Amino acid sequence: MSPKLKRMSGAEAIEIFRKLGFEIAGQRGNHVKLVRIGRDGERKILTIPTHKELDAGTLHAIVRQAGRFVEPQVLGQRFYTP
């Protein structure tokens, strides 16, 4: 059986990414831009809506995008049910 995405709000997702080294760089409307500077000096950017509950597809897309910057195992522990 494959792991299932946890249901969470945008604020919860933002807090998880802040613990993973991202910082809030700005907000436009209900979307927060998170930035982390990589070892190579490249800016890693994620945009997360601050909805009360993120749609599964939206959260999946955010986690997939973050997988380019963060180890998939680390993301799996925080965003998927065991």
C-alpha cells in the first residue's frame, strides 16, 4: 500500500518548510513565497497558498517541487502517513 498525503493547511506546510531551512521572502494575496539559498548559491523558491486546507493535488505538486531541493525521505516523513 502506498503512503497517503496528510491533510494540512497552508500554514502547517509553511511551518514544515521553515524547519527545513526555508525563510518567508514575501506574500502576495494568499500565497507565501519561501526561499532557501542552496550550497551552490542558487535560490530555491517555493510558493504555498495559505488556505485552511490544501487540496491533495496542490500539496502533492508542492512536495514534488520541493523534492528538487530537499531529500525525498525527509519530505516523506513530514507529508505522508506511514
